Amino acid sequence: MNGERPLLLDSIKFHLQANAPFWIQFIPQTGGSIDLKLETHLLHGFCKLILDAEKKACWGLDLNLPGSEEMHVPAHMLN
């Protein structure tokens, strides 16, 4: 929990290593980091969440995933 103020990211680092999860480090201006490690099968879904959030926020960044036009997986419940 960061309190009442939202985190403002200063930078994002991507780490790629053989036989290891894809590691994303979100580094806020206040120091420290928030680490997210994703197995390959979760990475595309995470990127899709970022794309959907950007569109909903109307930031106009024109983000896209290579090949995302072909992937139309419907939402489903996990439980």
C-alpha cells in the first residue's frame, strides 16, 4: 500500500534471461521498485490488459501487439 497518493513511475526495466520468467521492474520516483515476474503464457494476457486500460483511459498512445488482431480470446471465469 502506498497510502493515499498514487505511484508515479520514473522508469520501467525489462529483464530477459534464459529459462527464467520475464521480469518487469516498475521504478517509482520515490525509490524502491515493484517487481512483476511473468511466465511466457501469462505475458500476452498482461499486455492485453495494458492495451485495454490505455484505450479506456483515452490516452491516444496507439499501442498494439504484433499479431493481436488475430487473437480474439473471449473472457471467461477462472472459478
